[in-house]
Amino acid sequence: MLHYYFSDKAHIFWDDVIESVVIRWSYLAHEEDFRLPLNKLVELAEIKKAKKALFDESHSLFIAKETQWLCDEWFPRLLDAGIEIIAIVFPEKTVPNIDVGQSIEKKDSTELLYREFDNIHSAVSWLSSVPIGCVN
């Protein structure tokens, strides 16, 4: 495991076992507290030439006003960094305030494989089972 960024808000690392960049949120993120860790995740994805990303949001919620930035600016950068497979863990019994599956659009012919989970174990198991390159 390569620890890339850590704060009281988020932890970003490379997981060798599932061959994925991972972000674990630890609180309700907003403004720069929200954007800085997500930008660090893109940096790590580029460094590791990652194809998979795991977002553990089970201990946090996103603020709706940031969804436009996510859709318009950040998701395209993440996809340009090479991410093809995404797993997101949402807190149980919550409804995300952004439909990530419909918000992510790739501009070329490459497909994006995306799933939502209500627990980290299911997300890790799924990511481990998906071979890199399976979506091309």
C-alpha cells in the first residue's frame, strides 16, 4: 500500500491487492476540503497509470453545490488519467445527491464500468474480480 495523501478529511492511497487508487473520506467535505483530495486522487491515478478507482464515502456525504464541479471538471480529468473501473461505497440507507453513473460520460469509445455499494467489503471484492482491460 502506497499512502499518497492524508488529512483529517480524506486518505488517498494505492492498494496493490486490488490494483486501485482509493479515497476514504472521514467527514462532510465542502469547497477546497472537497476538491484538494479529489485532485490528489487524479494525480495518483496518473502516477500509477491506474485503471480502477475506489471511493469510500461510507463516512461522509457530498454537498450538492459541488456536483456541478464534479461532473464538468473533475470526472473528465479522472477519466483522462486512465480510470476505466469505478466502485463507490455510499453510507447505508442514504440516497446520493448525484447520479454518478449518468454523470460520467467518456468522450471516446471506451466504456466505463461503474458500480455502487453499501459496504466496503463488497466493493473491494468486486474490484478484485474485475480484470484490468475488461471494459475495452
